[in-house]
Amino acid sequence: EAGVTQFPSHSVIEKGQTVTLRCDPISGHDNLYWYRRVMGKEIKFLLHFVKESKQDESGMPNNRFLAERTGGTYSTLKVQPAELEDSGVYFCASSQGGREYFGPGTRLTVT
Amino acid sequence: AQSVSQHNHHVILSEAASLELGCNYSYGGTVNLFWYVQYPGQHLQLLLKYFSGDPLVKGIKGFEAEFIKSKFSFNLRKPSVQWSDTAEYFCAVRGDSNYQLIWGAGTKLIIKP
């Protein structure tokens, strides 16, 4: 069974640019989560999809972040325009039955 | 507000030493508790979890954790660590009324061979 995958693994962009992160969950998992870890800080929840619907987006920092989940399959997280404080590792996880499986993360560096 | 506190940010031990990593949480209701581990260059993976029942839970690789409700604690233990236990360890909590995980800041564990 393939695990959760994320693309890209690393992204370096300049302040003001746009970046789109992608997450492919485990096939059949209805729940998909995005988390972020800013360097040296704790991992923070961003949002939760159930199939294609946003169940909880209370952790999204501001309206520069837009998440979508097309057809209840993969999800994208777009940051536009990126700011320096957006740098960090973005984790995606999927779950079915109460246990989350995490992807490897995307390390985003905004310069 | 819900929060999770991990007592140590860095721990260095020699092989065969005993390990205990502290985790305290703040939440006003029923919780599910987790310890995750991230080995160098690898994904976050679940070490063990507590949902209900026996408060002493056993996980993979010889780890165990004890839920003490009166102390709001869920400390991770291993009687004898190995060099391969070098990793970052995260305690996390989920309330029974929502899905999001609340995380501690992580503890970097280094085992000296």
C-alpha cells in the first residue's frame, strides 16, 4: 500500500511569489489534514478535509493560504503571496478509522 | 486553550540507559493521546496511542507510555535505549470532539554509541 506522498520535497521561493504544495493521501482515506512546523516551534494544525469538504480550517493563518481537495482525492495548499514567516515544513496526513498517516513533508523556504 | 508541553527539548543518553520523556497536556475533556517519532530523514510515524482502557500502553520498538489522568500526563518510557532510537519525539493530544492534533514542541533524543 502506498503511503502519503507530498510534492515537492523542498521549495525555495522569494517573498511575494506563489507556491503550491501537493498532497496525495492513501487511497480510500476520507480524512486529509495539513499541518505546519515553523523552525523550532511545535507542529500546528492548519485544516482538515473530509472528502472534498473543508471540515475545519480554523488553523489557516490568513487568507494568503488556500487549500483545495479536488474530487476528494489529492489536495493542494497554495500560498499567495508568500511571506518570510511562511517558511517551515508543511506536513500532510490522511486517516481512516482514527489513525493518521503522515507524508514526508514539504520544506518551504521563503527568502 | 488546549496545549501540550514536553519537558525537554534535547536529551542525550548513552546506549542502554533508561529513557523517560515527559508530556503534560491541558484539555478540559476526554482526550486521545499519542506519541509520534521522526527518525532522521523519515516520515512522522506513530509510536503508540491511548484512547481508553489500560492506562499503560505499549508501542513499537519497546516503548511504552502511561496515562495519568490526575496529572494530565502521558510520559514515554523505554528501559534500555539503543543508538537507533536517535530521533525527534512528539507528544500529541486530540480532544474527543474534534479531529485536529495538538502537538508538543518535540524532544530531540541523541543516543551516544
